[in-house]
Amino acid sequence: MQFGALLAEGKTKQIYAHPSDATLAIMQHKDAITAGDGARRHVIPGKAVLSGPTAANVYALLARNGIATHFVSAPTADTMVVQRCTMIPIEIVTRRQATGSYLKRHPEVSEGQRFDPLLVEFFFKDDANHDPLMTIAELAAAGIASEQRTSELATIARTVFLAIESAFAAQQISLIDLKIECGVTAAGHLVVADVIDNDSWRIWPGGKKEHMLDKQVYRNMQTVTPEGLAHIAALYQTAKELTDAWGPKT
């Protein structure tokens, strides 16, 4: 398909103007995988054609649950047509169980402690400062997002989590935590945007951490080898196949 001008480039995707509609953009997935604010970077050939369908499947699931997103279509495995958005520079992390960075910040908490209701945290997107955790009051004081806006984001994040959690639970997989981002369309609508794929969540088949299928496997690698990257590619293939059940219904 034809691309317009390059609008933005992230670690794992490029955003292009749509060639004929100024309200749309084209998101092209990359084969890149990163960790540690991009300090660790590798290429997994074929990752883009796994991440793309996974994200499209997730957005189809969210649409069926009445959740507004920027997704329009997926003309190829590694591209998506999306509504053009002004992104809100906040990563919204929803947690069902305590693990990872949460435990480092809260050593008094036991791994696997369940959050019910769900815990929602906000991280200001700033790689130079390692995406700092901020409270609703801090975000408002810094002029990043009003308290009303962050309340809206928290509601959306919980709704998204519950939809994906339910879909995974039907496959005996536990959704441990989930990162999403949101944006505002030209029409002023707040929508789920960016990408939700196997880089965005922790998923543990049977609720067992040792069987994790997600990007944390890459983060945990002491030494990255070609064999290790091939293993990660296989996990991403599995995640894509699991979400295929959520894809558009014909």
C-alpha cells in the first residue's frame, strides 16, 4: 500500500500520513524488540507480521466490547490504518497481580498478590527520565493531564483489561498486567491508541509465571543469543495464534 510522509517513529513502529485522508494514518510495525528504555535492542525477523495481527485481533475484541479505539483496518499483516490522534503522553498500566517493577517499588508485597479491584498506575512518557510513575495530582500539577482526564483514562484502562482478561481466561491464561496508551481524535474523541500486542502485557498460561509467553522473557535473558531470539519469536507466534480467536468475525 502507499504511504504518505513519515510522521513519527518509535522503537517498534513507524507512523505515516495516509496518502488520501488527512484524518487517518498508517502504522507500520517493525521487527525490533527493545527493553530498558531502549538500552537493549534486537531484531527478530518476522516479528512485525506477528505483532500486527495480534494488535488487530485485540482491537477487534475491544470493538465487540464497545470500547472505542483508533483502529480502522489491517490491510497487511505488518500495517494498520488508524485514526490520526494526538497522543496523551502517559502509559497506563493496569495490574491484576503484583510482579516485576511493582515489587521493586513495594518490597513488602508478595509476588502474585492479587489486586481486586484492579490497580491502575500512570507513567509519564519520558525515556530520558525512565518514564516516571506519577500520581493523578502530579500529572495535573505538571499540566500533563487534568484530574478528570486521568480519571477517564483509568476507567478506559480497567475496561480494556477486563475485556482482555476474560478472553484469555477462556483459554486458561492469566492476564497479569497490561500497558495501554490513549489519544484524542480530530473529532475530539478519547480512544485507545498505539499498539496492544505481546509487548504490552504479561500473560501466564495456567497462572504460572515460569510459562510466561510475553516480552518479559526477553527482558530476563542474561545473554541474548540467536537461539534465544528464535525462542521469543515462537512465543510471539503462540500469542498471535491465541488472539486469532478474537479477530474479525466473517
